[in-house]
Amino acid sequence: MRVPVPASGMPGNPRRAGLIGHIAAAKTEPGRPHEALYWRSGNYRAIRVADWKLQVDDTRRKRWLYNLADDPTEQHDLAASAPDKAAELAAVLAKIDAEQAKPLWPALIEVPVLIDKPLGRPVAKTDEDIYWSN
């Protein structure tokens, strides 16, 4: 779809225009565009740095650590067996989280969400869950 004056200020498809800077950087700058990928929703946060991924649920006071190169489907939690790596990623996560804007309004609800469990299946004592804020 063409628009007369795209939001990016560039002629052509505005969605494609937004990618031009990333494409140019990828051709001239080695490495990944970001050292860390970060996500949060309420008290649930996650970070990925290289092959390592840390998830933190502050409501449950629980951490999960995975080496995605060895365990791409996140079946083996390494938080207890690699506490130094978990602490290293937690420090990076805390730094990035401190740089983010605070939410403009509080969550209305915080609910448990089962991890890797389809809806309608019976809940087992061994199931993992996180608390998700809307």
C-alpha cells in the first residue's frame, strides 16, 4: 500500500522504509544489532544474551535458566546448577529494567499461566507456572 506522506518521511511502503536502517547496518556492522533481548510484563521478565536465556517471576520468586544452544526447547532448567550465570544475567536484566519507563497504570489482574501446558489439560503438581499481569 502506498501513502502520500509515510510516517517515516520516506517515499514508498512505510513498513519497508522502517527496515532500511537495519538492513544497511547489517551490511556494514558485524555482529548482532543488540547484545541482549529483553521482555517484561508485570513481575515476569526475561532476557536472552547469546545462547543463554533467563526468566524471572518475582511474584513466585522463581528463576529459570536455559542454554539455548544445548537445549533449544527449554526442557532443562540450569538455574540451580549454574548460579553464577543466572546471577550474571539477572544483573544485566536489572540494569535494563531500571532503564525502562515505569508502567503508566497498574495491572488489573495477575493470574497464573501454566508453562508448556495446553488449556483443558489436568494440572499436575510438577507443572510450572508464572504469574502474568495484564
